[in-house]
Amino acid sequence: MAKQRRRPVRRRDRKGGPTSGRRKPCPYCRDKVEQVDYKDIGSLRRFISERGKIRSRRITGACRRHQAQVARAVKRARELALLPYVAEGGSDHRERGGRGDRDRDR
């Protein structure tokens, strides 16, 4: 009689850790909003990071359709100067330590 090999058990539900679980419902679907308005700056600011980047669906919890509308609305609001392209205040590139102490003048 041949010895049977045991297959390893796949644990897809353990991948995300303790914080994973159900996805957040889309804030626009929950409120039954059909179209995202680019003039609604208060709600659009929730979809933008501190540095001015548009947050992903995974972070915001928006559905695919509304996330595309949010991205389009943010871009329109930036074009009309309702939202900033980048974060306020001067960003010093030396703080991030990109090239270290190298001096370009030499």
C-alpha cells in the first residue's frame, strides 16, 4: 500500500492578518450617489493624501466606477484651482535623503 501525501492547506483568509475582513462599502454607493461632483471639495479631500496624491480603491473603499469618477473629479477640481496639485508648504527634497550628502556643484 502506497503512502499518501498530505497536501498543504491553503489559507487565503489568513493573508491579510487580523485587520482584513469585509471590504468597506463604497461611500457613494451607500448614499446612492449617481455622479461624483467635482465642486464638492469636502468629500473629494477624503480621497487625496496629505501630499496631494489620489488614494487607491484599496484605501478609500470606493467601487471601481466611483473611484474612476473621483479621479476625474479631482483632476477637474485641480484644473480649476479648487484643489491643490501638491501639498501646501515647501517640500525640502533633502529631508528624504535621496542622494545623501553629495554636492552637485563639485
